[in-house]
Amino acid sequence: MTTQMTTPVSAPVNDPAALPRPLTFRERHESQIRQWRLYAHMFRKSFSSMLGLTLVVIFLLLAAFGPVLAPFPEAASGAIDMSNKLMPPGGANWFGTDEMGADIFSRVIMGARTSLWIGLIITGIGALIGVPLGIIAGYNGGWVRAIIMRITELFLAVPGLALALAIVAALGPGITNCVLALSLVWWPGYVRLVEAKTLSVKEELFVESARSIGARTPWILWHHILPNCLSPIIVKMSMDMGMAILSAASLGFIGLGAQPPAPEWGAMISVARTYMPDWWWYSLFPGAAIFLTVLGFNLLGDGLRDILDPRSRDR
Amino acid sequence: MTGPLLNIKNYRLDIGTFDGPVHVLKDINLTVNRGDTLGIVGESGSGKTVLVRSVLGIGPKNSKVIEGSITFDGQDITALSERDWTKIRGIRISMIFQDPMTYLNPLFTVGRQISDVIAAHEKAGGQGVSSKAARRVRTEELLDQVGLPNPAMLFSQYPHQLSGGMRQRVLIAMALAGKPDLLIADEPTTALDVTVQAQVLDLINSLVEKLNLTVIMISHDIGAIATIAKRCAVMYKGEIVEQGLTADILSRPQHEYTQRLLAAVPDIDAAAAKVAAESSPANPAKPGALLQAIDLKKIYRSQSGTEFAAVDGISLSVKTGEIFGVVGESGSGKSTLARMLLRLIEPTSGDIIFDGQSISGLTGEPLRQMRRHMQFVFQNPHSALNGRHTIGDAIGEPLHIQTGMSRRDIEARTEALLDIVQLPKMFKYRYPHELSGGQKQRVCIARAIALNPRLLILDEPTSALDISVQAQVLDFLQQLRAELNLTYVFISHNLAVIRQICDRTIVMKRGEIVEQGDTEQIFLSPRQDYTKALIESGRKTSRAASLGPRADRIR
């Protein structure tokens, strides 16, 4: 195709061989800087990506500085103030108070940190198990692939949440067990994704080229296959953050995850359920927090997918 | 009927990119009269495809017409609505594309696809769609017109059952379905084998005469243009640098770029002025074979159990210091052979001997060590480099893997290698997508010679490159061989290139050696019919042929 618009680097005319002085950081990394600016430019153009990024940044800030920002940090640790119970939003309690008189605004803010580490651990463990298995399955083929993929499919055949439920039920309710259970059901998605990507990357000429210079398999996997599988992994992890938070909240909601009075959004809604609809604010605000966080991570993932798409690369 | 059919005036087109607008077309002036055959020659990135696509209203995204107009049959089509386009596109102007496989839908029969095109035209033309039977008759007529045998049977065949040349004919039939005033052919022969190329060009020529077609053909291959086009325009960096009668341009190129382009075309009829390897004092004593293959076979078994021999019992012997050519059309097994010589593909049977040692039994560490001595340069430099590694990483990779050199030494050696392949040292910080094709191929060569190998296997190293770049790379390869005392196995489908640089050559067909011997001897007195046919078709598009009889015919 002749429409391809590459930008050949023009060689310095005078003496191409000589490098008169050590290059500055900027000169050495010119290519990367341009690439990142291009990413930023494309990302900024899309409203939904920016909305996603904003939501995620707010969420991260709340998680980082929650205890400082919350007006009543003691509300998270189960402080009881019965004189103030179930107050509607307004005044000192922006989101109202719950049946123990704790400030819901503070509890929602404090819940961000819980949700963040739930999301990070679940997607992290999921990727840590799934990515290596996927690469090995895709690159090796044969019976190794058959075994890994059959086990993966076995896990995929059972609905993830139902399986996690069974595991938590066996281990006993609690936030640690909940995270553990979800991590254990989260990896098959990564195996599938990475295996498919590996299958296509390993047919690329540069992999054969690496073989022809005598590269060993681990070198090829680490230096050639993995970097080229990275974009879909990043996109999936970003979207999975939202889903993992939602799943953990679901387990919390049915009482198998975090236990009240821990400030976890799912657990808060679980208690608030009995106060519907008269004391609507009790469930609305934790629910909105879950909604906005999941939305934010999904939009961010969509945006990342668009800019990491190889078809939009060489511009 | 008086004015020109197509008139492009002061046409300028920009494409908006992240780095600001790129001026893709600069002040294009071009007229095409009825019955004209116009060729547009240019290298990749010269803007020729963008130009003809603009004529068809399918220009690139984010493009903006800055100035000028395109008039088709008296009507300004620069800013036509999508609705009005449907009456022109495919009906009055139609196009043949480069790759016949990707433009046919594998799920439908050939007949159905052409019938659908006819129906679409009838619908767009405002008249009712004719009956299925009527369309079938018309389709078979079209298939017959493009010289396909047995149209009735072909009607119900699927694209995968046809060869590349037949598919291209089907596409031409499809393009003719609307009885177009103007036919645009975008590199119609590039994806085809030499012998098929010649046939397709003949077909286009005969259609021009029979149907009084007006044709614009674009190609990077000046030989193909010369066989078709009476008039010709040369494009370079978005400009038309020269236009006029093809014969004039070929015999008396005015612009410096055209001269350069013509000089770069390898001539199949020119005996190469080789850097005589035999007389070179650098490698006197060792006339022995560096690489030998004995009865090498690769058999693939399909799922239905039938066996297919990609390489069927090939024996060859490459002497130290020579350039050994392997020539053949696609599917002849030459790439499979090359990969087997390096053990990238396991041979089914046979033996490979490198420097007196059999390497077909090697595994693990000894095989890895052996790979130092023989290296591979791939056909497509665009995909042979990992897009996520810098050029420095790519060249340094073999040193990392095969030697215990320190990081600093590797850096130094990388810079030295960039020097050898005549690229600036700055490039080690660049990424492959920032380099042009020729530059990338030089990087691939630098990578291949990093470990001081003794043998390089070059699998069509220039076929993905522009002609002027091809000439540079070929020169460079010869120079390099003299400097580093290398032996080459050079694989190509391009006979002119083979003749230019190879000492000895084998001709392959369907996994077997048809003919072998001295390159000059093969070209001067081919013994086998296949070789004769191959050379004859190569000659057809070669410059010499087009300058000779064709020029006479025009005068």
C-alpha cells in the first residue's frame, strides 16, 4: 500500500557518523516523547475518555487522602451517635447519617481505599496467574496448551461470581476471603486474551528473526511476545478494576464480603436495603459511588483501547 | 464529447495528522482524453494512490482539498455528495485493486459477486433490476471477455478455487460490469507472479483496443506502465515531475528523478558487471563448499491426509564466497528451502552440511551456537523488526544473546554496525516505524552481520522496497560481501536482480530444481521450457523490451 504515512527520520546532512557530544535526555528519547504526546492528544480528543479519567483520578485521590478529607473519620470505625441517626442530607452531614448516626459522606470517602485495594489485588493476581499461563499456552502449543486451555475453559464454564460465592462460603465470610476467592476466579479471562494475542504475535517475522539469531524461548517470550501483548492486557486490567470492585461489592451486599461496620460500599448497601425507601440516602450514595467508579474505569479502559489500537499507531 | 474526460487542475490535497498537515498532493495538473491510456509511475509515498482515490471520491480520512478541482466529463466532482457519487463510482469510473484476494469475498461464488455488482449498477442507474438469468448471461459474457476459460463453470466457483491471475481477471470483469468510461488500475500486477503479470497486462491491452477503454494505471513498475500506457506521468513526493509520451520519457527522461528511477531498474538483458568473486584475492585457497544440502525434503500433510511436498528432494552446494541465487515463482518452495537451510523449519528428510559439519541433527545449545555463523535477512523489513524495540535494541539483540559482551561494548558495537550499514548513529534511539523501508532493511542487515556470520541467507531482501531503494540495497549488499568476506544465498522472484548479482543460480518450480548452473549460462541459453518462459515473461515487463518494439509501434 502506498498510502502508508511513515515519517522517515531525516539524516543529518553533514557527517552522519559523528556524534559530537553526548545527547541530552530529550534528544535520546525524542521518539518516546512524541509517542506519549500523541497518546495524550488522542486521549484528550475524546470526551468519554476524559470523563473516565476524571472519575478515576477523583477515586484515586479519595483513596489516597480519604482519612484527611473525611469530615468525621471516626465514622468509618463504627462510632455510634444515636442522637444523630438517620438524618437526611444537609448541614454537617452532606449525605445524611446511617442507623448508627455515622456520617455517610465520610464512610463513602473512606470506602474508596477499601475498594481500590480490592480492585488492585483481584486484577493483579488475576493477571499474574493468567498472563504467564496464556503466553505459555499460546507459544508452546501442543499438549501444554491443551491442558492449560481445558482447565481455563473449566473455570470459564462456571459463572465467576457463583464460583467465588462457593469458595467464600467454604472459607467463611470476610473481606480477605472474598478478595482471595475473586482472584481465584478472575485469571481465566487473561489466559484467553493473552493466548489469542500470543498466537498471532508468534507468527510475526520478528519472532522468527529472533529465533534465527539464536534466542532462547524465555528471551523471546519476555522481550518480544510480552511487550506486544501489553496493550490488551492494560485495557482489560483497567476495565476489570471496575468489574472487580463491583463483584466485591456484590459479595459484600449478600453478606459474604466485608462485614459491617467496615466502610465498604457493598456492605453499606446491604444494611441500607432494609431502610429503603424512606431513608433513601443511605443506599443511594454508596450505590452512586460504586456506579461512578465502575463507569470511570470502563470509560478509561475504552479510551485506552482506542489510543493503543495498532491501527492508530503510526500517525 | 469535446472536452477531456478527466481534468485535474491545480489540485492540492492535505492530510491532517498529529504533526500538522502533510501536503500529499501538490499542484497536480492532469488531463485524460477519451481512449487515452495514462500511466502514473511513482514510489511508495509519492501520492499516486491518493490521487486516483480522490478521482473516485474515496480519498483518505482527514484530507482537505486546499485548491483546484477535478472535473469528470464536464462535471466538477471535487465536492460531490455521497448520493451523487453512487451514480459515478463503479459505473462511470471503476477501479481494479492491487491484491485480488482481499477484494473478493471468500464466502460467495464468483458469479454471485459479479451479478450483485450488475444488479447494484442497474439499481443506481434507475432502471429495474434484471432477472437472475439475464444477469447470469451478462456475467458469463464478462468472464469470457477477460479471457477466462469455461465461464459457465467458473460462475459457481469460489475465489479460493482460483489462482491469483484468475482472481485478478475476475476483478477486471467486475470493474467492466458497469461499462465504465474510465478504468483505474491501482498496481494491478504487483501481487502477481512474473508469468501471470505478463498475461494480465496483455489482457488489459487487448481490452483497451476492443472496448475503446480509457485507462489510468498506476504502478511503481515502470516496465508494466510501459507495456500499457501511451502517455505517462511521473510522480515524486506529491508532485508530477514529468509527463508526456511514455516512449519519450523512457528514452529521454528530462527530470533528474526520472533519470534516477530509470537507471535503477535492473535490466534482465544486461550481463552483470560483477565484482568478480573468483579473482578476488581475499579468499583464495578455499574453493570448497560452505553449505550443502542433500536430498532435502519438506512434506506437509493436510488434514484430509493428502501429502504435499513443499520442497521435494533438493540438493545444492554453495561455494565459499559466492552469491548463490534461488529463483522461482510463488509456491515454488524457495522460502521453505531457505528456512530449512537455517533449521528454522525442520526438514522432513535430507541432510544439511555447513562447513563440513552436518547440522540437521543439532539441537539445543550446539544449534544455538551454530546460528552465529549463518544469518537470515527477511523479505519484509517492516515486520522483521519488533515495533516496541528501538533500533539500538534490535541491532544489539544478537550480541546480548550470543556473546558475553558488556552493555558498553554492545553500545559501541551497535554504533559501529550502524556505521557499516551507512545509517546515522542517532538512529539507535529511533523506533522502526519512524524509518523508511530501505533504512529498515539496512537495520535488518546490520542485525544479521552483528555476529560476523559467514553465510547470509537473503529471502527476497528487496521485494518490499522501491526500485531506487532496491538498487541501493543491492549495491550495498555486494559491497558488504567484499568487505566482510561473506557468502550469500540470494532468493528472489525477480530475474533481473538475480542476473545482476548471482554467480550461480537454481531455478525452482513446485519444490523441485528445474535448472541449475552459471547464472549467465541460464540466462543466455536456458535449457528447460519453464526457464525460457520465465525469462520471456520477465523480459516483457523489462525496460529493454518496452523501449524496443513498443516504441516502434507508437511512432
